[in-house]
Amino acid sequence: MNSSQLSQIVDRLGQIRQTLPPNVKLIAVTKQVPAEVMRLAYEAGIRDFGENRIQEAESKQEQLKDLDVTWHLIGHLQSNKAAKALEHFHWIHSVDSLKLAQRLHQILDQRAESSPHQPIQKPKICLQVKLLPDPNKFGWSAPELLSDLPLLDQCTNLNIVGLMSIPPLGLEPDATLSVFTQTRDLAEKIRQQHCAHIQMQELSMGMSGDYPLAVQAGATLIRLGRTLFGDRA
């Protein structure tokens, strides 16, 4: 075990945690981070790991299956990988379209029918929003999401708990903060619709470069990679 790597992660984690309110959960983003380094992060006290790709996550989950880890899918999810995502993750932050939500609902329906006496694992789901135009990101605009709410509310198998937001790269801090506060305000608007099957308890927003702004705007989940593990190779 690399003790200098472990002490680096412990130090960084300690510094970050001092700045976070108690209600904010830190998710370690482990894209391209080897399983042995993730094991060090676990030793340092991290229990939530975020992966972008299902295939990479599967291999690490196998290597770390002795650990009590909560797995978060934070990357774009294609409909044809939806079944695998439901099997491998406790959280899916990146449900970014009505079509994908309906697909996940349908798969869970089929599983419940085929195994009526077995509990079906239902990940917690965040709806991904895109509140500024960005060709590199997926997600609903605010008007699209508000208009899709009645159909989303019919996806009764889904455990929808909040929103996920990623601002475009290169924004000034004020503009980044504005994206986060708009996300918070949109969650409040959705709450006021009183949908039977849609909760808005969680705001997944903020990464290494902007998480203090996200926390300021009310984030409950932040996704940190570089800040914890240094730059990727």
C-alpha cells in the first residue's frame, strides 16, 4: 500500500470536508483512477464513487467487491446500456431525457413481472438539466422538463430524487453560480407541482473547479476527481 498516496488523499479530503456543510455528500470521481487507488480513498473514509462508463465501473466493482461502496453513474447513459446501469449502480445522476426515463421504468417493470417475489434494486435517480446551450452536454432545458413532468410522474418504478447540472466550460464564476442557482430554483418549481412520484431532495452539482459555488447555491452532492486524486495521466 502506498502510504504517501494515502496521506495525500487523507490531507486533501480533510481540507475539502472542512469547507463542506454536513448535508453535502462528496462523491469521488474515479474515471481512470485504478482500483488500488480507490482502495486507498476508501481507507481515507470515502464511501461514494462516481464512474462515467459502465464497462470501467464493472471491472473496478469486481476488484473492490469486498468493500461497502455506493456506486454512482455520472456519465452519459445510452438507452441500450440502461439495463446494465440498473444492475451496477445505486445512483444514476445522468437521466437526461424522457425516452431514457421511460426505458428504465420499462426494464424495472419487466424485472418485477419476471421475479414477482424478489425485491428489485431501484437506483436513486437525478434528472440531468442543461440550463445554458452547450453542444457537449445532454439534458432537459427548464421548459422541456416542466412540460415532461406529467409523463415522468407516470414512471412509477423510478426513484427520482433530484436534479443534476453541469455548467458549460469556461464560464465566469458569476455565470457558473447563476447556473447552479437556476438549478435550485427549478427544483423548487418542480416541488410546487406536487408530483406523486418525483422527489426533489437532491442537487447533484459542482466539480473540482466550481464546487464551492455549487455548495453556495445549495448542492447536496458534489463530484470531485482532480481535487482528490490530482490530474489524470
